[in-house]
Amino acid sequence: MTVETMWAEYIKNCGESFKASNKTYEAWHFCNNESDANELADLTIRGIKRATASLKKSYELDNEPLPKEKDLNIVTYYDGTAACIIEVTNVKVVPFNEITEEDASVEGEGDGSLAYWRAGHLKFFKEEAEANNYEFRETDLVVFMTFRVVY
């Protein structure tokens, strides 16, 4: 399903007119590779993945606002096909090294442990930082966003 079709169906399901609705969304996929992006989209649909983490520096470099509660996002597969619509339930900005076991569990990746979360995100964040010409440090701020699937 296309992003546009899923959005139109969601708006209709909310009982709103597509043209009159003031709801907005961003569409994106997880990760920077097809297999991880698709796996995480599936985990989100199944309700296992209920959070994600990004570097705050990435938002700054891209001049993008931080997510906020009630924001709507269409999670896509790597190819841009719509997977589901999520609503942000909470956003916190914390240093990487202060992410908790509970945070890691809610993110729902791998075995759900903090050790798994740290290893995977450390690799990903270091690669992202290098691509943007800065050095990642474990005290760098992470935007930790929890969400629920609404469609």
C-alpha cells in the first residue's frame, strides 16, 4: 500500500474528511539498510517495537524539529511501502549512556536487553556520526521516542 493510500484510509477511519482534516504526518523507515528496516517495521506492526532512538545531533544537522507527543508518522518498509501509522506517546532527550534497561525493552529489538540495545545503537550511531563528520561519544544526546500503532 502506498503512504498516500494508507493516510487516506486512516483519515476516513477517524471519521474525518480527507480534504478537511488538519492531521499531518511524516513518513520514514527505520535504519539505513533494507533487512533491518523491514524487520523493525514488522516488529512495530506486531506491537513488539514501541520505541525508537535517534541522535539529537541528526535533527540539528537536518534542521528538523524534534518529535513531540501526538505526532503521527507512517512507518514504511525500506522500499517506501506503508507498513503502519504510529502516534508518538512520549519523547525524552537523554545521554546515550543513560538509556535504561526498560527503554531497551520497549524498543523491542533483539533480546530486548540493554546490552543488545547498546551494542546495536553504538555501531549505528558511530556510523551516522562518521558520515556527518563528527565523533560520537557515549554522552551524546539521544532522542528516545515511544509510540503506539494507531493504524
